[in-house]
Amino acid sequence: MPESALLADLNPTQREAVAATDGPVLVVAGAGSGKTRVLTYRIAHLVRDLGVSPYEILAITFTNKAAGEMKERVEQLIGGVARGMWVSTFHSACVRILRQEIHRLGYRTSFSIYDDADSTRLITMCIKDLDLDPKRFPPRQMKAAISKAKNELIDYETFASQDSGFYHENVSDIFRLYQQRLVEASAVDFDDILNLTVEILQVFPEVLERWQNRFQYVLVDEYQDTNRAQYMLVKMLAAEHGNICVVGDSDQSIYAFRGADMRNIMEFEKDYPDTRVVLLEQNYRSTQTILDAANAVIANNTSRRPKRLWTDEGAGESVVVFEAEDEHEEAAYVAEEIARLQDIGIALDDVAVFYRTNAQSRVIEELFVRFGVTYQVVGGLKYYDRKEIKDALAYLRVIVNPDDQVAIKRIINTPRRAIGDTTVAHVDRFAEAEEITFMDALRRVREI
Ligand SMILES: Nc1ncnc2c1ncn2[C@@H]1O[C@H](COP(=O)(O)OP(=O)(O)O)[C@@H](O)[C@H]1O
Ligand SMILES: [Mg+2]
């Protein structure tokens, strides 16, 4: 192994995880112990010290933000060669693969991507077309049921066969029609992005082989949050060379409601028998007091790997628990505490307030406004979720994919041009009678 200046920035266990480049590696570690740092340095080590082409590396993170940060950190270590590298979320990586491969399943290369709001809209249309009562079959609930099935790689046929009775049969019908409409519209929902990629790799061995050869090294951050499809994808891509490195923390699994399956990390060693397991226990973010409190809480979890975080940052201040009578007293305490911290010279930048649900921020924000505390709410409505942005995107989607019904219907009367629901319903009926798409029906609008 060549001596590397890179390895000097790491503690001994981190170094072990970075240097073990070949074969399966499982890095299990708590928060703030340098898991992401290990992945970043591992990429840099592969490229700079071992001469691996960045083109051959696939690094997966959980959010686009994390991908951007990791890419930046890698660039700082090895420079611009990192630019063409695939550091992305599962979804972004799969979209890139699908743009090249999806035609094999009969979709347009310029397929549309439906976000949650788009797919709920399409489901609403399906419920209407099936003459079902949306009160009995609420679209959002149907969307959740379909998504749950898809997360486990269950298609509508399997879904239909899993249960019987009036209710289940109707939900199955909604699922079937929804999937059919997606295909007709050359559209995929978020779950399809993963599932169709898995399907293509399963059905076309030559495609699988090409992508396996392309990515000689596969790295996954936050592996505890992977779902069934993501698990399959990683497994297939790494099946030939076995150069797979996953990092995660069974204590931080927070996406069970989205199909994240902790078994993926708990059983990694079973899937890859010659796995090297590296445990990172030194924490760089918190004081020992905070770690002890966290350790004490987490020790009660049932499904986990035992580990104890420690730090050489010292004990630090004690944890304070304040039990308030109601949300107003709670907010007042938070605001006063922040004023106190400011008085002793702590910058507002260094203060964070967490709450469990978004609704809880209101009372706190009101007090901040009254006290003149400047603040920023993180995770409000995202740019791409804003109405005008979605409208503009819908226009672009229709241009590249005229089959995209949901996008057409979104903008057909935006800005207002006196095309109401009745007109749209007429076009729908004509399209159905003539067995043509909604767009083709619009083109023949004079005949309606
Ligand atoms: N060996 C180390 N020396 C100095 N700082 C480190 C070391 N390992 C991690 N850190 C720092 O600790 C913080 C947490 O690291 P990160 O990789 O984000 O942890 P995790 O992904 O496990 O939560 C980062 O600021 C990182 O730079
Ligand atoms: Mg991390």
C-alpha cells in the first residue's frame, strides 16, 4: 500500500476503512464519527493513490445536498478530475441510467418524472375513471398504499393476489390503472425510478454487465436508510467485483415509513460473507456529556449493533431538561435562553432549534419576531415545489413528452384561458372513444 498524505488526516480505524479498497466493507458508526469523511477520503485515495478512474466510481448519498457537499470535498482533495464522477442520490443515478436504457421497456427517452403531487393527481383521475368514491378511496391514502408496495418491489399483479375482498380489489384496480396511465404517459413516479432500473438490470443481462463493468467501486452513505429496490440495485452492481463499501448507523434509521429496511445493514455480512467490518466510535461533533445522554437513550433500542461513542472534546456543559406547561411557555423559554446565549457572545449562527412537526414552529417564530431574534426556517417549501416553478416545468415537460397528461392538464388553463373542467372532460371522452392520447385529441379539437 503506498504511503499517502491523505491517510494522515484520519484516525486509525478510519484509515483502516479507507485503505481497505477491495472487497466488501461495512463501516458501522454513530453520528459525527466521520462516516462521510471516510467515504470522501476513500474516493480520493482510490483516484489519487491507486490510479482508479473517477469514471469507475459510483458514490451514493441520501440527499442531493449531501451529494453536492461530498463532491465538493472530494474536489478539494483531488481537484477537477472529480467533476465527471457520479456522486449522487440513488434517484439521480437511476434517472441517468434510465435516460440511456428506459427505451428497452417502451418508454420515451424524454420520459417525465412525476413527483408526489403529480402522482396523487393521476391517482385522483384514476379513481374518478373507475367510478369510485374518493371519500372511500382517498387519493393520498391510495398513493401511500401503492408506494409502499412499490418500495418492496411488489407489482400490481402480486399486490392484487395478496388479499381479497371488495376494498382490496378496488385498490388493486386503482394501482393497475395508475401504472397503465404512467406507462401511456411515458411517465415514472419516484418509486418507478428505482424499480424500473432494477427491472432493466434484471431482464437485460448485457445491460447489467455493462453497468457492472462501468462501476468498479460502489460506495453508499446512510446505508441504514436503503429500501428493497436500493438494496437490490447495489447488490446487482457489486455482484461481479464485490468492491462495495457501505457506511451507516442502525441507530439513525429514520425512514422506515418510506420503506427503509434495517435488515439491509443488519444482514450485510450475511450477503457478503468476506466482509470487513469497521467500527468508528470516536465522535468529533459533541461533548462527552451529550454522547453519554445519547448512548443512554439508544441503549434501549432492540435491533442494533452495540457501540459506545466517545470523544476527546471533554465533558462540556450539562444537558438541561425544561418541562413547560404549554407551547407558549416552552417558546418563551427558548427565546429567553437564546437571548442569554447572545449576551455571553454566542452567535445566532451557532444556535439551532429542533421541533417534531412543522406546525410547532409557529409559536416559536412568533416569539422570535417579538424578541427581534433573526432566524431562518430550514426545510420550508422547496424551490421545485413552488407553484410557478411547477407550472413552468409542466410546459417544458409537455414539449419533450406530449404524452404527459398530468402536465398538460396542469397548464391547459394556466394562465387562465377559459378552458374549464367541462371542456377537459369533453376532450377526455373524445380521446377515450378514439383511443388516442389527450394531446392527439386536442389536435383534433374541431371534431369534438
Ligand atoms: N479524523 C478526524 N480528524 C478531524 N476531524 C474529523 C475526523 N473525522 C471526522 N472529523 C470531523 O467530524 C465531523 C463529522 O464527520 P462526518 O464525516 O460528517 O460524520 P458522520 O458522517 O459520521 O456523521 C466533520 O466535521 C469531520 O470533518
Ligand atoms: Mg454522514
